[in-house]
Amino acid sequence: MNCYSSSDPAAENATIVYDFNVHQGDFWSRGVEDVQDQPLPHCSSTSLPRETQCTVCLDKVVYAVCRKLKDDVVLTMEALERHIKISKSDCPKLLSDGERHSLLTHFTLHKRTRCNFLPYCHVSLVVLLNV
């Protein structure tokens, strides 16, 4: 993995990550309208990017985490058409860094179900997911 980071507050409005030397194909992007509606996810809730792509996340600073970048790539980040200074860095802890997160989800079924000892009762189902 290749990781880059930026402490520029404008990086939280990132809209695109690409190779400065290549004029087509982005490693990551989101629409300008998404900047306000969908803030960057926290790195600890972000999965590894797909092969030859990047993911952008927030953990005190903004990170671009990329897979299988070629050595000659000049990683470039823009936020609302403004270049953001980004530098190679250590990688943040991502969701799938070997840690297993248990998600406890509690579903209450609102269907009234006949019980053996009561006229009606509510049934609850608890599901434990290991991701």
C-alpha cells in the first residue's frame, strides 16, 4: 500500500485523486455536491481500496490510501478544483487491517406472533456479525 496525507483543512473537501502525469482515469473521485452531503469517512470505518485504486479518509488529517501505484506516479489531490499539498506518509489504521470488528445489531420484529404462554408477544432477534 502507498499512503499520502494532508493536514490542509481544505483536503476535507477533496473531490479527486489522480496521477498528475496521466490525463485520463482517476484513482478516486466524488462529486462536488457530495462534499457537503457526505463528509469523508473516518479511516477506522474504511475498507482497503480495490486494486489499483485509492480511498480517501479522515483521521486527524486526510489520507489517500492507494494500492499498487507505480513508482512514477505523481499523486495529486484536488478539492473543488484547488490543488492540495499531499505527501507520502505512514498509513492509517483501516477497518480491514487484521482487526476483527464485531457489529452487534439488534432487530425487533414488529410482527405480532402467537406465543405458547401469552396471547401475543413481540419477538426480538439479535445478530452478531464478525466482519
